[in-house]
Amino acid sequence: MGMSKKDLKKQKQRANADAGIVYQKKKEEVFAHPKQEWMNWRITSHKVKEMVDKIFLKQIGNECKSLQIFFTIPHLFTSLNLSNNGIGVEGGKKIGVELKRNNLLTSLNLSSNGIGKEGLREIANGLQHNNSLTSLHLGNNKIGVEGSKEIANALKRNNCLTSLYLSSNGIGVEGSREIANALEQNKCLTSLHLRNNRIGNHGARILGNALKQNNKLSSLILNYNEIGEEGGKEIANSLIENNCITKLDLSMNEIGEEGGKEITNTLKQKKLPIKC
């Protein structure tokens, strides 16, 4: 004799509790599914390492067999927040594999998970095959220059992602060069966050040259990047040829009075509604 619906419900609740998973059901319009109710899943910090092992390597109860649970139940959610969970390199690789197969998830937050360049490689590979994800948070994951190369290659091929967060990843000048090369080819990214990546004046110049070629990006966040007066002028010069940027964040840099004047004069000349 089979289990009753009530018993099955209790069993599922126990399985979710054991995995440390909580969910919040929201009734609102989101992304590309305005009429669809979705679940925003978040892994709690309680017993993070043990829980992550269960999700990625073991079975969770009788119904949740692997990380696939997050990616293969489309009627439950389109947005997934897994930030600050110690997912690590192996978890990042697993997520990359699932991104190749999932075409319903639109928003994924993986910030502060120690994914590193190896885990990022698989995620970038998954992005090249994914046709649904529009927002991806990868901030504070120690991806470095090598990781920025991987994500840049993905941007050259991906035709869906519109918002990318790469803050605090130590990409430096060389990493900004990789991202800049991708911006010259990418036709869909509208928002790019590069906060706290030590790109400096040289990196600002490289990104500025890319902005002259890019006609899609509308928001660029470059605060806390050690950009000086020279870098500020380079960004200002790029805006003369760019008609898409409407939001530019250069706060907490060192652009100084002359750099500020250059940007102000450019804004007056172009008469663009840019928010700095």
C-alpha cells in the first residue's frame, strides 16, 4: 500500500530540512516569465560543508538526488541564489554541467563561493550552451586573469546574458583586456560590474577603447579600481563615440579634478543622461 499524500509531504519536508534548504515562494512578475510563480531557493549557512557535500555528491532524502534538483524543476523557480555557501571548485564544475542542459533559469547568484578559475572554466563552458540565463553573479570568487579569459570567451558566443557581476575577482589589467575584447564582439550584455578589480589607468584605457566599439552596454560599474586622472580622461574620451552608456560608476577612484572636468565636458557635449 502506497504512502498517503500527507506522509509524502512530510517526507519531502524532512529531506529538505536535512539538506539545509529553505525556499520562499514569491508571487510577482519576474524576467521572461511574467505569469509564472517561482521559487527563490537559498541554501542556509547551517552546516554548509556537510550540506554542500550532500547536494553535490550524495543523495538528499528519497527525492533530491543531486544538484540537478535546482535546475530540472522548471515549474518551481527561474531564479537561484547560492551565494556564500562554500560551493568551491567542484561545485562550480557541477553547476557548469547543469547550465548546458537547463534552459529555464534566468538568474543565478554564485557570489562568494571560492569557485576559482577551474570551477569558472566549466561555468563559462556551460554559458556557451545556455539560452535562458540573463543575469549571473560571480563576484568574489578568486577567478583572476585565467578566469576572466574563460568568461570572456563565453561572452563572445553567448547571446542571452544581459547582466554580469565580476566584482572583487582580482582580474587586473590583463583580465580587463580579456573582457574588453569580448565587449567588442558581444551584442547582448547591457550591464557589467567590475568593482574592486585593480584595473588602474591602463585597464580603464583598454575598456574605454572597447566602449568605442560596443553599442549595447548601458551600465558600467568601475568603482574601487585605482583609476587615476589619466584613466578618467580615457573613459571620458570613449564616451564621445559611445551613445549607449547611461550609467557609469567611477566612485572611490582617484580621477581628480582634471579627470572630473574631462568627463563633465564630455557629458555636456554629448548631452547624454549619464548617471555618474
